[in-house]
Amino acid sequence: MTQTGSVTKRLDGKIAFITGGNSGIGLATAQRFVQEGAYVFITGRRQNELDKAVKQIGRNVMGVQSDVSNLADLDRLYDTVKQMKGRGNGNNGNKLDDRLIGH
């Protein structure tokens, strides 16, 4: 925060994914990242809890049900992020570039 209490936008245009972002420290981190301008993908194993967290955060967030111990779920998470926020560059299809944080 700045001295005036306003939140800086130092993450403006960045993309974050936060495992366990549906509660506790993960949820607080997701909220802060959104406040600072990032688009955030949060993960969790329980869809109901993800839906609550997405509603609580309110904007610039997507919940992706997944279990980080399951490699297929991680692949699906990456594919979702790439599809939603990747950039086509003509050579490599959708590319996640330096906007991605949290990897």
C-alpha cells in the first residue's frame, strides 16, 4: 500500500494462479493480487468452496477445480489458463509470456 492507503497496481496486466486459493492464505493472496491488478486463477478440490471464493473476490478471477497432486489436473489447469489468457503470436499458438506469475 502507498502512504495514502490506496493499493498500487503493480500487478496490472499480470496473470496469477494460486493453488488452494479458495481459503486461508491462498484466498487472501488472490484477493490482494486482484486488488493490485492481476487476473487470478484459483484452484481447489471442492467446487462449492471455489464458487464461494470466486464470489467473495468478485472480479478478475476464475475458479478451476483441481487437485495439484494429480498431473492430469495440472495439465488441464495450464490449458485453461493458456486458452483464457494466452496470446497468439503466429508461431507458437497461444503463448503465456512474462505476464504469468505464480509458476
